[in-house]
Amino acid sequence: MNALHRIRRPLIALGGIAALTGVVTSTLAAAESAVPSLEQRVAQLEQAAKAAAAPAINAGDNAWMLVSAALVLMMTAPGLILFYGGLVRSKNVLGTMMHSLVLMAVVSVMWMVFGYSMCFGEGNAFIGNPLQYLMLRGVDATPNADYAATVPQQTFMLFQMMFAIITPALISGAMAERIKFSAYLLFVVLWVTIVYFPLCHMVWGKGGLFNWALGGKLPVLDFAGGTVVHISSGASALVCALVLGRRDGYPQEPMMPHNVVLSLIGTGLLWVGWFGFNAGSAVNAGGLATSAFAATHFSAAAAALSWAGLEWKLKGKPSVLGAASGMVAGLATITPASGFVSIPAATSIGLAAGAICYLAVTKLKTKFGYDDSLDVFGVHCVGSVTGMLMLGFLADAKVNTAIASTFKVNDQVLSLAGGMPQFRNQLIAVLFTAALAGLASFILLKVINALVGLRVDVEDESAGLDLSQHGERAYTE
């Protein structure tokens, strides 16, 4: 028995040692497997470097940009819808409103499929690659540092889409009360593709011809759309008015606005929405947005006083609609300059806008006899031409320091502050935009007229577009 115990003890000890060895071995193996390999460590370092280099989303900037996008959309509906709708005769209210309303759907789909890519995809000096962001592929929560480093690219995309919606809607004011709805839709789809998308890329897209900040060859200052939005739509509106011809009975028969109250409500909404339009174009919630906001407000105020004062002097009474028109003129005129000029300069731009646009709407229109139904050319084109050219002399590097240090020629920094050199750049952009938009519009209208016809017939025009084009009436008796 003692012998058996003597044999068993060494066996038990050996077993314990073996078990302990197994535990230690498995622990070492587990520890060894927990240590990342060289390849894994390199991959982790690369991932950390990418995360550190990626632009950080700023919640405040993103919130402001989303609000601005909503404000710009509000400019179309209900702003422009009410403004234009109140200015036409009662039999054409719905037809006129539909011209803006439908673009919220049509242009949005175009923007999603290929429009954003044509504007902000990498391409040449005139157009972006329509396939780069086809169907918004790759447009997600990751910022695009070229355009908006502190907000998701999807936010930037939405903000810019609202500009694409309202621009062709402005043109509709020159076609009001006489164009076929089918012709209007065809014109808008083609015009946005051929005129707006390329212009947007040229002015704001990377490598665009006029983009002073992102590799453009001809530095043109256009903060929020003097060329892209207002001159392009205004010049096209004039061509549309000339090609379509006058409304039946114009100017012999009075064609008074049927509801000025609607137009005044629309004016107020446009003014508020314009803060998103201009201040939002700073693409952040910093000091430049505040400066553009202030410039926008004081220009509109000055233009309202200027228009109303001149009307009072020449006609004996300041009309309410005249004051409202002056406000819109001041807003359109300051748009290209809003992020580059001081408050006093913005006020002077507004004063000039009110007087010049008033004369364009009353004197110029009467002299040449064209029927621009809702004065798109006189307010938006003439106004923004005024703003673009005055900006050439009034651009202030203290307001926007980037214009003094960003643009280079042969590795030499060239200031874009106000002066004759910048005035020439602005003038070239104005002439180019007007020529492109006007010529393209003329060709499109001629083609569309051959395909489907442009104007409703006399009977349908007499009945009104609400009934003849949409089978509805705005008001019941």
C-alpha cells in the first residue's frame, strides 16, 4: 500500500505539471494571436490617418445649410407662386402658379439623375462629367472638401438643387398667360440642361471657366447667382417674350393684377427666403454668412425706397406694387455682390437697382413694346447686370479676404478687389451669360414651336390657361 502511494504521488505531480504547461501554452498562444500582425498594424495606422485627414462635419454649419436649402425652396413655393400668381388675371392664376410648382418635381428628378453631376462633377471649363455622380452615386454624408468641407456633400447637393429649381421658374413670368403647358415643360427641361447646368459649372464648379477659387481661368465674382440665376433667366425671358409675341389685346386692353395682396405676401416670403439664398452661399455659419445676410437686407430696403421715390416723383403717387417690385429688384441686384461688399456699398447697389429697374420696366419696355408679362427682364436681368458691374468696383477684400489671396496667375497672387481689371472680368461674364442664354433660348423656342407649337390658340387664351390647359378654375362664383 505504501509502495502504491509512493508511485501515485509522482504521477499526480507529473499530471499537474502537464496540465499547468497546457494552460500556460494556451495562454501564450492566445496572447500571441491577440497581438496584431505587422500588416494589421499598418492597416490600422492607415485607417487612423484617413480618419484624421477627413473633413469634420460641423453641426452648426450643417444646420444652417439645411435651413438655407429650405428657405430657397420656399422662395419658389409659396414665394414666387404667390408673387407671380397675384400679378396675372384671375383666369390664369393656376396656370401661372403651376409653372413654378411643377418645377419642384421636374428639376428635382433631373438634378438627381444627372444635373448635380453636370454642375459639380469634375470635367472641363464648361461642363462637369454627367456620369461622376449619376443618380447621386457617392453623394453621401462625407463632405466634399472642394465645395463644402464642413457639411455632408448631400447637404451641399440639396442646397444647390433649390437654385436649379427657382431659376427656370423665374423665366415663366415672361411667358405667362399665353404659352402651352406642354411647350413650357419641354422648354424648361432643355433649357436647364443646355443653359443652367453648364453655367453653374462654369461659375461654381471645380475648374469652371469663371471660378476664381477652384482653378478657373477668368476670375469672376458671383457670390450667389447673378450670372447663373438672374441674368441667364432674365435674358432668356426677354427672348421668350419676343418669340412668343404679345398677349392678345396687349397693350390696348388693361391687364391689371387680379390680386395685389397675394403678390405682397409673395414678396415678403421672397425677401425672407433670400437670406438663405445669399447668406447660405457662404456654405458655413460664420462671419461671411452674416455679412451676406446684412448686405441682402439693406440692398432690398434701399431699392424699395428708390423705386417708390422715383415713382412718386414721376407719377405723383408711390404704388404698393411699385415698392414690392423695388424690393425684389434690390434682392436680385445684390445677389452676386452679397458676399463681397460692405453694408454701405450694398445700400448704394440697392439705391441704383431701384431706379434703374424702375426705368427698365416703365420706359424701356414701353419704348420697345415687348410683352414681358411680369417684368422678368427688367427686374432680374437688368438688376443683376447692375449688381455684377457695380461689384467690379466695390468688391472689398476686408469683407471677403479670400479674394485677395486665392487667385493666382503664374504662381503670382492676383487680388480681385474692386477696380478696372475686375470690372472687365465682370463685364465679360455678363455678356457671355446673356449671349449663351439668349441664343440657346431662341433656338430652343424655334425647335419647340416646330414640334408642338408654343402658344395656345386665341380661344384658349381668351378662356384662360387655368381652364384650357388644366381644366380648373382658381375661383368659384
